[in-house]
Amino acid sequence: MRSLALPLLILTMLSACGPVPQPFKQDSAQKTKAALAAANFVSGVRVLAIEELPPGSGDAVAESLAQELRKLGIVASTSAAMRNARLLKPTVFTDVSGPWVRWELFEPDGRIREQVVTALPRPDDSATRTPAPLIDVVRLSLTPAGQQKPVVRNASLGIGEIVGAPGNGRIALAKAAVVLFTRAGLDVAQNGAEPGLILNAAASVQALDAEWDILKLDWSIVTDAGEEIGRLSQESAVPKDALSGKWGNTAFDAVLALVDSVRAVQDAYSQLGS
């Protein structure tokens, strides 16, 4: 199974010498927003732009090619966030018959896996013209036999285990997640629907000083097969014993910071082939 993984992103650590941050507050003065980093794929193909084309045209060709590969169930992107991925690199050359592009598919260790030569796209049609021979070569090279049809993966999100939260934290965080994710238009599994992704959380509260506690939330996103594909850690100061009862807005503030990142994870996961 091709997989993607996202690195752990930890919020700015609290300092006893500076002002105590408020619980997950997101205002102009304190822009500490808890968010998963951009998806860092560990497999698939990163498509590079044709630098010899006019500004924007080379990028358009690369994005068009990546889109066609994704339709075939191949993880593909033009983003520099592709880590340990194969590179599809274009090199323009000219001979007596005209300008050409040599596309080389590199393994992560630098070895050339495949190469194919196509005509150099014209600037006026570069955004829509994707070399069919190149698509075929990459598809046949990377897609196992019998698995060459596009695959749509279930990226609907279910709320899983929330452990360690004092007071009504477990219920408050779960409810906030369903309400905010649904309101944001995310695909949330409800009414008995089977989720493809599950969001879990582990909470802990430790004393900071006589007036403040430290709340830490460690979130993880796992597939229905149990494979972890994303992690996030949040930390914030909260008034002493404020979470021993009802969490109130703290639960909504924490979950609100996850919305954009969960959306990115769902979009990326749904593009992955089996």
C-alpha cells in the first residue's frame, strides 16, 4: 500500500519568563495556530516544471501531468513537500527535427527508472496538453498489474478514542469535532456510515504554577486498517483546574485549529492508489 505520512508539528513551547498564552486563542497578536504541516508524501512522483517554457507555462504542464497521474491512482504532485518520492524531471533539447523534452523518472536514490522523449508543448496549449506516451510509461512503470484502474479511497472521518481528558473533555472534544468539521464541509462519517479515517486524541493536564496548568493534546489520524498517516501536538496554558468540569470554548478552540489540516489530509488520502 502506498502511504503518506505527515510530521509532528509542536506549537511554540511555553516560557516561564514570558506572558502566559491563552487557551488556543487565535488573534492578531498571538498567531499560534495548531495545524498539521503540509502533507509530506513518502511515495509517489513529484513532477518538475519545464523551465525553458515561459513563466507559468512550464508549471501548468507539470500540474496537468500530475493531475492525469492522480486520475490513475498514482500519488503525484508538483509540491516540494514530496519527500523520498520519485522525480519526473524534464530536460529540453533540440535536434534537426525540432525541440523535444526528455522526461526522466528518477528513483529516490538517484537511479533512472524510465525515460521517454516527447514533443515540447507549445506555450499556448501547455496548460491542457499532456503527453500521452509519458502518461503510459509512468503508469505501466509504477502501477502493479491488475491495479491500473483509478482508485477512490474512503476519506470520510470518524471520531475515535479521546483518552486522558479530565472533566467532560472527551465528550466536549468529540462533539466539537463533529460540529465544526461538518460546518466546514468536511466529509464526516455519521448515521452509521463507515469511516475511512479515524481521528484519535490523547489529552494530559499538568501543573505549570500556582495559577496555570498546561493542557497538551496529541492528535492522530489513522486509516481504517490502523495505519497512522498524520500527527499533531497542541499545547496551551489554561487556568488552574479550569478543565476539571466543563471544557466550554476550549474544546471548540482546539478543534477549530484542526479544520484546514484535516481537510488537507482527507484530500491527499483520497488521491492515493491501493
